[in-house]
Amino acid sequence: MRISFMLNRKVVGGLFLLIYVGFISACGSQKLMSGQNQMRMSFQAGNYERAARIADSLKDNEIYEAKDRVLYALEKGTINYFKGDYEKSVKSFTNAEEYIDQLFTKSIKTGIGAFISNDTQLDYNGEVYEDVYLNGFKSLGYLKMDEFDSALVEARRIAQKLSEAEQKYGEYASAMAESDTTEKDIKWEAGTSSIHDSPLSHYLASALYAKAGEEDGARIEMDKLKKAINNHQAMPDSKLRFDSTFTKVRHPEQYNTMLMAFCGNAPEKVDNSINTDLNFDGRGIKIAIPKLKMRPSRVGVIEAVVNDTMSTRLEIIEEMDKVARETFKIKKPIIIARATIRGILKSAAQEGIAGAIEDEYGSIAGDVANFLGGRAREATEQADLRGWQTMPGKVYTNVIKLPAGEHDVTFNYYSPAGKLLYSEARNVNIEEQERLEPIASIYSN
């Protein structure tokens, strides 16, 4: 009897431990979300030094844990880019890309055994759109350092990753299906996206080919740009249109400066958990999944004023937020399947423990164990709301030709009604025989 009592105490203690682990996990997630929010607010205010200090502090205090290293690298990449430290920016984004690749491969090898607790406890290996747009910033960073070949490679990687995303996650889903031994009717499959190409990718590539004297390459990329924009227009509420100013990049003698203006924010991940009566072994389960909440930009028009004398309107070249919304559909079925499997396994464990205790001590003890098990399941199941907080929502562009010397460039952001929302001044020094100097601004409204 003493041995059985000790076993019972250990089992019940284990259930309490699960609740405690769930509580600690929730606290850790809250600390991370709070810290990232502070960092994002400093970034939006243009205080990049403070944003960098907050990000570093989160890492030093292990709020950014090892499992969050992709997030840290993404944030430092954006912060360093707009801070003007392009070499560190490229290095951070390169780290993020390498981590994403390594963790994705690791997750396939580990199989379903890797996600018994909840998704917040997994290594964060990035969303499709995060993996895509880090290459855009890498391209601009290399361009700023006058490394044209590297800039071209990164520009083309944007479109390449978008075209391969469905196949990549389809293979992941197949690998998970093979490792699934639950014998339940779970659909392991990737979703589909209507977006497989990037106007920004082809715009940058066309300019880089043109500046390298490769006219055919520039022309081919411009043709791809037109097709990509037509494809993006199929998205709901898309404002993307092909503008005649885009073709200017095919004529390298007509420009030496590329104006890039970012605005808005990437979609926010919010909890979309549901309790379902899927009747797996007679029990309902909680499915903890995120959904994307759009954060529309108030910006309608962006212009750049040079030396208070010349004004140039920038045109939207990519709706990064809407691409994020669309490509999130690829991974979503996998997140649901993963959460469902996890719910089944936890439910089975709960039933097994409660049944054993009931057999040994009666129905009241079994009911208590079942209750504690239910609380443990609820406590440990959380939607993963982690994401790249400093990723912009949209990018506008144009090219101009400036004489050698220093120039003041002011980016003005207007509402659709023409109200000035924000201005940011940039100083640029154009050298003799300048090939292509990018000037970037951001208004994270």
C-alpha cells in the first residue's frame, strides 16, 4: 500500500509539474513579447541605438533563448540596416538564414517527437515570408557596400524562395506523416499560396543587371517584374500596379541613386486557439494555433525631395504584409496538424494516468487526476506568437540621377487624403562615376 501511495503521489506530482511547466512557459512567452514590444516601439520612434540595446539585453538576460536565435538575428539585421551599419546587418541576416535552414532540417529529422509540449518550446525556424524578405535587406546591404554580385544573388533569392516554398513544406509534411505513429486520421499536408514570385526581386535584379552592362538580363527581369505584379494583383485589396517609372532601371545612364521607402508593419500573430470535439478516444482537445492580423498602413503617397528643389514620387513595388498573409497559408495546415497530434498525445496520457489511478484508488481519485490532467493540458498548450517585429509592411521605390557631391534627401509620407504624416531627412554623398547608391527610409506607422 505504501508503494502504491508513493506512485500515486508521484503521478499527481507529475501532473502538477506539467501545470507548473505550462505556467513557466507562459511567463517566458510574456517576457519575450513584452521585451520585443519595447524594442519595436524604440525602432518605430527612430531610436535605433536604444532598439539595439534592448535586443541585446533580451539576449544577455536569456529572454531571447537559444530557441529564439532566429528572431534575435532578424531584429538585429533590421536595426543595424537602418542604423547604417550595413556590414553587421548583412551578417545578422546571414546568421538568421543559416539558422532557419539548420533548424528546418533538424525538425524534419526529429519528427513529431519534437513537439510534445507546445510550439513556443520549439526552436523558432521562421515563417515563409521572414525567410524571403531577409534576402531583400541583404541585397540592399550589399548594394550599399558596393558589392554588386552579392546584391544580385540576394535579390534573386527572394523570388527563388517564394517559388520553392510550397514544395519545401510539402516535403516537410510528408516527413511528418511518415513519423506519425498515432494511427489517427490526421492530414499532413502543406497549404497553397497564390504568390510564387516577387516584384521587388525582379526590380532589384533588373537594375543590377543594367548597371553591370547586361542588357538582356535587365530586360528579362523587367518582363518578370510585369508578370509578378499581375500575379500580386490577384490578392484581395492589392494596390500594386505596374508603373512606367519602373522601366527606368533598364537605362543605367539615367540614374545613379535608388530611393527606397518602407512603411507599415508586418502582420501581427494573435492567438486563434480552439477547443474541438474531434472525438479522439471520446475526448475533445484544445488546438493552439496563431493567425495573422493585418496592420494596415496609413500611408497613401510617398515623395522624396532633394535639396528642397526637386521632388520625386515613389511607387509601391511590394506589399510585404499581404505576401506574408498569403504565404502563411502554406505552413498553416502543418501547424494545425502538429497541434492536433499534440492534443491527442496529451489526451491519451491524461486518460491513461487517470484510469490507472481510478483502478487503484477509486472513481474520486480518478476524477481528481482527470481534472489535474485537463488543467495540465490547458496550461501547456499555447499558440506560438513569435515573429519578426521590425519587418516593414510595404516598400516604395524610384530612381534618380544626382550630381557628385552632398545632397539632402527628405522622404515625405502622406495619407491618401494628402495629409503629411511623417518626414525623414537623409544626407547622401554621391561620388564621381557613382554606379548605384541606395538611400532608404522607414516610417513604421
